[in-house]
Amino acid sequence: MKNILKSTEASCTGCSLCSLICPQKAINISLTTKGFYEPKVDEDKCTSCGLCRKVCYKFITQENEYDIEKATPFLVYSKDEDIRKKSSSGGAGREIANYGLLNDYLVCGVKYNYELDRAEHVIIDRQEELDLITGSKYIQSLTIGAFERIDNKKKYVIFGTPCQMYGLRKYIQLKGIEDNFILVDFFCHGVPSYKLWDKYLVYLKEEYKISNITSLNFRDKTYGWHDFSMKISGDNNYTKTLNEDLYLKFFLSNLCLNESCYNCKLRFNKIYSDIRLGDFWGPMRSADEKGSSIVLSNTDKGFKLLESIKEKIHLEEVSFEELKISQYAQCIHKPELFDRFNADLEMDYSLKKLHFRYMVKPEFIQKSKSIPKRVVRKLLPKKIKKYIKEKFKSED
């Protein structure tokens, strides 16, 4: 069968564009046992038209359709202090979305569904709804519900990961509606498994008595932009920095990202969006705790949009070297413990137990290597107990 089931060296990203373009409705998207959205093909319905492969990241070609070295990087932050404060970095995405709504575009971005405890793309048409899609969500988003609502005769500003925007770019090109769209992606670290997220929700309920979440911010700036926090409100309130929060620690450890996130072909060099956003990390903004964005205009359409909102934002062109200092990452290597960790993730282990097994214990072992062996043999039991006690006390 000529469909996406054919094996390639690339892995599925779960973007859902194969399901959207299938004329036979033979492809459905669902969560796998590993905790990622992936397609299932009904081969009885499949007619081998091959359209799904034309939008699929697994069949990406090597042409540099959008070369990052031809893009123009800018330092950007909103002049509106409130927007800058509630945004993950400098508020560039919020200002772009606001421009779209003021110029007859519908806006599609990611919101957190508090009833399902999942991230999903939604389409908004009012400025009052902008808060729904403001801020980063460090979990995989389900796109198909929103993408199925796209009206080919209307205009859209759409935000998503680089792999989602790759599939969408191919889709709108095939449909001949590319002029109606402004595609915005971001420098993406990767998406963790929902298995981890679900264990985290259980951990919050057991340790902090939070079972009914009403507000969730993955990038709160209570302690500043560089030392951002996970902030959660519900039955109780919770705020922990990226060095304290167990979910953020696992996310940044790269232990449970989607297979396609390792050696991603779109991480830095290849871009299929009109605009790419990211945090402006590095020495140029090291004293900034309000947040700044690095923004690439990759097409004329993207450049014109930035020019159109320059009264709303600080817009300063920077060098390609500043871009590399801020966001350069060719690939993320799969950790040696990846298979073992993900096997344990599917088991009935608590998040605290996984944290001890894969972070606390290895950290102690690494530190103990600098201690003479005879001392380690004598003091190891006491040291382990003390180390664990101090480690978990800091997380209470």
C-alpha cells in the first residue's frame, strides 16, 4: 500500500496532517501506549493515492526550501509590559496573534484543556480569547480537531511546532491556498510522553493535594525569566522553578521525548514557517528578567508582518552569530537510559520513584566518584540516606 505505513529512517511526529488530507478518511489519530499521538491506517479503506506521504515528515526531502541562513533574525519584545509579563519570552507571539485578529485572520494556537488534561489546537476569532493560547505548553498538542475546521476561503495565522508547520505547509501548497496562511513555529526542544504528564498529575494530587487544576503556566516568571517556574492553581497553589519541578527536570533531561525529536531534521537548519520564535538566550540578554524573543522572518510575508507591528514591539535586527549563541542545537542525542526509562514509564512506578532511580541516584553516584573508595565503602549508607533526605526535602 502506498501510504505512511512504509518504514523510513524518520519517525512519526504526530502532526495529524496525514489524517486531514486523506480523501477516504482512512487515517485516525490516537494516543499510543507510549503516550504520543500517532496515526492508525485502515488499510481496507486506503486506495494508495499517496497524498498522506506528501505531507508526512517521514518522507521529508533534502531540498532547502527555507534556509535559516537566509532568514533575518531580530531581537523582539512587546512594548506592552502586561503582555511581556504573561508571555513565555518577549510576547512576540501574542503581538503576532493580535495583528492577525485585527486584520481579518482567524488565529490557531494551543490551549490546555483542563477537563481532559491535554493540549490541543483551537481556532479563535476574538481578542478576549488570546489568553487561552498565550504561553508555552510542554506537551504534545492534538491538531486534528482544529485543522479539520479550516475553511479554505478564510485567512489564518497558525502557531505550532516545526514538524506541524512542515506538514501544514505541504498541505496548503497541495490545496493551492498558501496565500491565505501565515505559519509561525518556534525553536523546539521536543515533546515528552503523556505517560510522564499523567504521572506528574498523580504526583501533584498525592504530594500537593491538587486534583482540580484551574490554571497552569509552564513558564511563569515569578522568580524571573531565566529561572522560570511551573505555576499551578487549583485546590492548592504550586510554584516550583525548572530546577525543582519534577516534570520540567525530566523534560530537560531528554529521557522521554518522542522518537522523532532526536535528530530532528527541522531543529535548526530547515524551516517551513513564515516566522520562527524563540527565547533570546545568551550574554546579550543575560540581565533581562522580563523576557525577550528571538524572531526570524523566513519569508517576505513574515517580514511584512513584523514591519506591520513595529509600533507595538521593540524590533532590532541582530547578527546570525547572536542567533547561534541563543538557539543553536543541531540535534538532541537519545540518552543511554532512554529504553530503560521508557519501559519503566509504562510500569506502575510513581514519578518520585522514577526521579530517584534516574536522577537522584545517578547524581549521587557521579558525585561519589571524587571520594576515595575506602571512604565511600565506610560512609556510603549514611551518605545515601542524607543525600536522599536533603534532596526530597527541597521538593516538599
